Amino acid sequence: MSDEALIEFPCRYPIKIIVVTGERNVAETIEIVRRHSPKVSPDDINSRHSRGEKFVSLRVNLWAEGEEHLKTLYQELLDHQAVRIIL
């Protein structure tokens, strides 16, 4: 097994965030993403409600600077009460 990184940073990095439905929840989640990746534009964000409309799936194509950058972003997202899953 080699020590080579599987991902070459910096790069565009897609993530999917499942959030409890609610305008405020979605806005706060996007705010967290933009705090960590300010270059995220509206074109980089796609949202879709679940079949029962309990959740919103946010697909975000962000600019990742490195593994630590992503770990910090993921942790802040997971700390938000409305975020259920990050893929």
C-alpha cells in the first residue's frame, strides 16, 4: 500500500448533505459550506426534496483545499442539528 493521496488537492469536490426540511435549515447549511468554501456559487448547489418532503438533499460542488479542510467542514456540518447525513 502506498502513501500517495487518493485525491489531488486543491480540487473541485462534490458532497451531498441530507438536511431536515426547512428554509432556515437549508440556509444555515449553505452558510456553513460557504464559510469553508467561499467560491461556492448558486450554480454549484442543487437541492431536492425527499419523496415525503421530510428532508432536503443538497448537492454541492465545492473547492476543497485539502483533507483537513474537508474534515473541518464535515465536522461543522455534523454539529448542526438539522444535518442528518453527509456523503
